[in-house]
Amino acid sequence: MSIQILRDLRGLRVVVIHAPDPEGVDLVGHLRRIGCQVEAIWPIPDSADGADVVVLATDHESKSAIQRLIKSFGAAAPTMIAVVGYEDPSILQIVLEAGAHAVIERPVRPFGLLTQLTVARSLWLERQAAARQTQKVERKLAGLQNIQRAKSILMAAQGLSEDEAHQTIRRKAMSKRVPVEEMALAIINANDLLNSTTKPS
């Protein structure tokens, strides 16, 4: 996986949000030499759509602008690398709020930049994989809960045992060629609709 990450760096769209001073110009140059597709932006924008990686200059004066930028990403935040000039609790708080996967210290030097970029991208990919796995587990759990609820509905409505109710759901799912979880949800929705129409107004 690490070799693939290194290969993929050449195709990454990196947005560098840094003042166009000599240090910012050097940072853009270093990243281009690595092979990244780099776009330099200043001042801090309200969004950075389409960026795979955002390299963000971090300081006290930019806190509110940084917060607006981070909020714009929502759940689809790119790989974040913070550029810091010094360490104090407030700067560290900004770095943490930005969800930084790596930190580059000023003055920016070529040595170590490739390492930080690779580590940040690796962490981002791991978090994305973990989020997908969590979503998969949550969907599976929701499906199991729906199956259990649908069985309870059939047991109460038709006087079936739990196993009979489960087999009924399976047969209906097979006949409709849909997943069992989808059939269970259909039974729940039909039951909810029936209950809502039979309630006295």
C-alpha cells in the first residue's frame, strides 16, 4: 500500500493556502518537484473544492477563516497538512480543529516534505477505510434490527412463531428478488401505514 501511495502522489491535486511570500513560493515549488498538481491560493478561501490535499498556513489571525474553510468540507474533508511557525496551545487547537493529518514546521525545507505528505495521505486513506467499514457495520445492524421488528409484526399479526416469521420474510424476499433487509423494511412501512390509516381521527 505504501508504494501505491507514493505512486499516487504524482496525480494528487494539492491546494496550498499560504501567503505568496518566498516561503510560500518555495513550498509550491517543492510540491511540484515531488510531482503533485499544485494550486496556490491566498487569502484563505471559503472552500477548496476538488482538492485531494490542502496545505494550510496556520496562525492566530486566520483562525476564523480557517474555521469557515474546514466547515465547508463537511464529511468529505481532504487530506489536511498544517504549516505552523511556532507551538502554543491556541495554535495546536487550530491544528486539531482543522483535522490535520500532518504538520510542517517553518521554515519549510524540502527534506521531510515527501515524508509528511506520504504519512498524511496514508492516515487519510486509513480513516476513509475505517469510516466505510463503520458505515457498513451500521447498515448491517440497522438491517438486523429491521428484520427483528418485521418478525415481531408478523408474529403479532399472524400468530406465527419467530422462526415461521423469519421464513415468511425470506420467502417474500426471494419471490420479489430483493434482500431480506429490504423486505423487512417494506413490512415495517406497510404496518406503519396501516396503523396510521386505522387510527381514529
